[in-house]
Amino acid sequence: MRKSISELSVSELSDAKRSAVIRLHGDVIRVTPARLDALKQKARESPLQRARYCLHSDDAAAVHEMIIALTDQCYVRPHRHRSKTESFCILEGEMDVILLDDVGREAERVEMGLAGKGRVPVYRLVPGYWHAVIPLSGVVVFCETTPGPFERTDTEFFDWSPEETDTVRAADFIAGFRKRA
């Protein structure tokens, strides 16, 4: 039986994060429907309820392109990037991106999904905005693009947001934003 994120030791959490990232290599990378299905299954099986394909060669790459799958049980801790833009392009499913003020109140909501469903298929955010990602469909799949290199310290978490291992507070946090959807 799969452990919940709150049951993981520090090393198990680190392993879960590493195993949820799959690097695809080659001069031409194809993300086929079969690969998307495999990514969604990986997300469902992960204690983190997420998985990603990295299309960039390594963490030092100038541009980071990722295909990300999140289940509706995934909690992405609210954060901001002080010096990097990010953009999302929806491939499947729906999610909301919530822009937050400095105390965690909703300032704006970007309702993302396929264009034919009347939602926003592509969004781009400049540095400095607090934001949260709320998956709405069973699994949402999107492409994220952001400048590299990856530096863990570029992502800032605010103390009003629950740690990802605090599953009870994280679930309450997500539910609060889903009620407003």
C-alpha cells in the first residue's frame, strides 16, 4: 500500500520527489499519448500525487520545459519566484492558478483548461507574485516553461501556507479555494 506524504520519512520524501521526475533525452523528444498516459499513472501512484517529464537536458539548462501531471489530490505549496517568469499551457484537464496577496488572500483566479471548454489554455506570470495551483479534474496535464538554471532558493514559500507534509492543513487549504471556484 502506498504511504501518504505525511507518513514519509525525510529520505523517503526526497526519494519520492526524485522518482516523480523523469528526464527525456534526445535531439527530438516526442511526448506521445502513451507517454502522457504513463505520466498520469506515475502521478496517481506517487505519494506526492504528481509527476513530470523534463524535456530540458539538466538543471543548468537556460530554458526548462516540463510536462507535468497533477491529480486532484496534489497540493502544490503556494510560492513565488523572485527572478523567473513561468508559463503554463494546458494539455488535458482543468486547474485554477490562484494569485495571492501577501497574507494569502485570493487576489485573482486564472481558470485554466482547454480553449473549447471556455477556460484559459495558456498563462504567463512575471516574477514576484504569490501563486497556488489547484488541480480540479481527476488529473490535469500541462506544459510549464521557465528560465533556467534551476536553483532551489529561487522559489520562496510563505509561512501562511501549510508544508506539503501537513496533509490535513494542505487539504483544508485546497478545499477553501475549491469552494470559491
